[in-house]
Amino acid sequence: MTTILLVEDDEAFLYSAARHLTEAGYQVVIAADSMAALRELGSEAIDLLVTDIVMPHGKPHGIALARMARMRFAALPIILITGYDNVVGGDSDLPGPLLQKPVGMEVLTQTISKLLAA
């Protein structure tokens, strides 16, 4: 079974997305911030990382998390999510596709399927 690490500080989105992905047949590990996600990456066999970009104050943002994860696991597929238009700025070297909130669950599931099939 494919295991997805879902990192999101918005509890409503986190649990809604986790429920949808579980119903779609994935095993989902959740983390409310990047520090918890890094602990999960070290303790779980993760097949794909889905992370929000904006994290609680004082925590590494999602792009930093994604890059740290990619340094440890070079082939790890990553999806970034944001609700902000200007959060990425001129950074065109993102470690994975970027989905804009509000992201539909079908779009999320399709993006995951495409990455896992690649």
C-alpha cells in the first residue's frame, strides 16, 4: 500500500484530505508542521510527500521541508500546496508540482496518481 505523508497546519483541510486519500486507497500519515513531518520521514516508509508551503511561525516552510526530504530521499515524489498567490515568488525551482488552495480532492488524487506512475 502506498503511504502518503500529508503536512498541513489547517486541521479542517488536513483531516478532510486524509479521509479522502484513505478512501482512495492510500495509507496516510499526518503531520501538523514541518518538524513533525521530518520525524515521520525518519520513522515511516513514506512513498510521497504532500505539504502546505506556509507553516506556523518559527517552523521551516513547506519548500524547505520538501528540499530537506529530497536531500534524504532523492526519488521521493513531492506535491506542494498553497493558499497564497505570492508565497512562491520567483522560485521556479520547486521540488514538485504546486497546487493552489482551495484544491479539489479529485485534483489532488489525480496529481498523486500521475506522480506515482512516473
